[in-house]
Amino acid sequence: MPDAARTAVLRDAIGLGVAVGLYGVAFGAAAAAAGLDAWQALVMSLLMFTGASQFALVGVLGAGGSALAAAGSALLLGTRNTVYGVRLLPLLRPRGLGRVGTAHWVIDETTAMAVAAPDRRLARVAFLATGASVYLLWNATTVVGALGSAALGDTAQAALDAVVPAAFLALLWPRLRTPFPEAAVQRRVALGGAVVALALTPFVPAGVQVIAAVVAVALAGRPRPRAGVAA
Amino acid sequence: MSSGTMWTLVLGASLGCYLLKLAGLSVPARWVEQPYVARTVDFVPAALLAALVAVQAVASEQELTVDGRLAGLAVAALALALRAPFIVVLVLAGATGALVHVLA
């Protein structure tokens, strides 16, 4: 395998880990604001290890939602990792116990890097390097965010309250812009999800409106022949 | 929420999310690649993340309120449209929220 290609993969993996690490600080702070202690925030990053689901869980709790609503939204967002696994299987071909370990690192970033690699060997390098880099930094920065926010006063708490919706918007944003597949349809579904959630807020227990917003997926319409796939 | 409930939630949801990952490496690909299943999974994040943006920005329990969070979100959207890096987006949103809190 050409050394230059391998070096490029490793460099991108580290870069991605640093970028994701910034989200880790935001997650740790959001978890603390939602009432999780630093251990609970860290265990989530260690064991759940899928950012959008983790944010959703603490977001629903922070909005006053029940444990069931929080778990439901985390699991709904976790379904995309199932699709990633299907895509990664022919590239990584994990066997036996390797499959159990590989599964833990099946997330947005590792999938994007492995699928983009030019061949199977580099796909494996990309998956492992990205997984290691993101795992390490995500967990380390979760602790920083969780402990850091404990020292916040009233005004800083108001700042943190404003950071959480902004963090969700930053997670959502790339899905709404080209070159993301069917970005216009994604925008329609996103708008629908927001409208459904706000319309239901006065009438349902907190958190339930977030799960109910999945009905907006119907706005995507029927499957298209050879529809684009999200990575 | 009690500490025991919180731990049950953290561990249970983590296990569920792990099993969803493992399922992708274990079930026959054609189950997941059904056109309707694939289409739903492709669009669930947009619907849910947008719902979370909206709820986090204006909901307080079951009421809709306008405060520094919405101002922060507007500034964040502007920053994202101008291709600002993630950390800049968060700092601007946080500063806006704090400013509104101090002025209000």
C-alpha cells in the first residue's frame, strides 16, 4: 500500500478526532446541565459512543422529559448505525469476536472514512484509526465539559442553555446542505419535524414531542429507484 | 430523577444503541436495504435533530417561551451559514444567550 495514502488517512483520522472532541466538551456540559453527574456522562461516552444519540438523551432530559422518552429518542437516532454496519461489513469483514468489538466503533465518522478509502486495506486502517482517535478524544473531552460546567454561575448557565440548541443545529446543518444526498428533501423533513414538535409541546409530556416528530419522515415521500444514500 | 433511574437509563440506552450497531454487522443486508426501511433511516436524523433544535430553543416544560436561547440559535444559524467552525458557532451562541440574560 502506498505510504502517502496511509499517511493521509491517519492525518484525517486525527483531524476528525480533534473536531469531534469539541463536540465532546459540548456534550459533557449539556449532560451536566441535564442533571447527569460526571461519571454518568463519561459512561455514556464510553459505552453508547454515538454522539447524536447521546445529545438527544440529555437534551430530552434537559427539557424535562421522562427516561423512556430520552431512551426512545437515543435509540431512534441510533438506527442509522445499523445501516452503517451493513455498508461496512463487506469492507471490514469482521469475524467472531472481532464483530463484537468492531460494532462499538460503527458511527458517522468511522463509516464516512472507511467508505471513502480507496481500497479494502486502507478502509480497515481508516476505520480503526478514526475509531481510536474519535473514541479517545470524545471521552476525554466529555469529562472536561462535565466537570467544567459544574463551576458555572448564573450567567454562564444562561450561556450554556443557548449553546445546546446551537449544538443540535450544528449537527443538523450539514444534512441540509448540498452535497448531502437529497438536501432539499432533508430540509423539508427537518422543517416538518420542528413544526410537529412545537405544535405538540403544550399537549404532550416533555420529550414525547421529539419522538413524535419522526412522522415528518413521511414528507420524504416514496423510495426512489437508486436513491442516494447518506453517509 | 433518582440516581438509580439515571444509571438504568444510561446503561439501558447504551446497550440498546450498541445492539443497533451490532445488528448492522449481523443481520442479512437485505433486511436493512428494503427501500422503505432505508428511506426512513436516511431521514430520521433530520426530523429528530430539527425537533430537538426547536424544543431546546423555545420549550420550557410544556410552554413555549422566547428568551436568550432563541437569540443564540439565530446567531448560530447565521454563523453556520457563513461557514464558521463549530467552536465559533457555540461560543457566539453562548455569548448571545449570556448577553440577553444580563440585559433582561
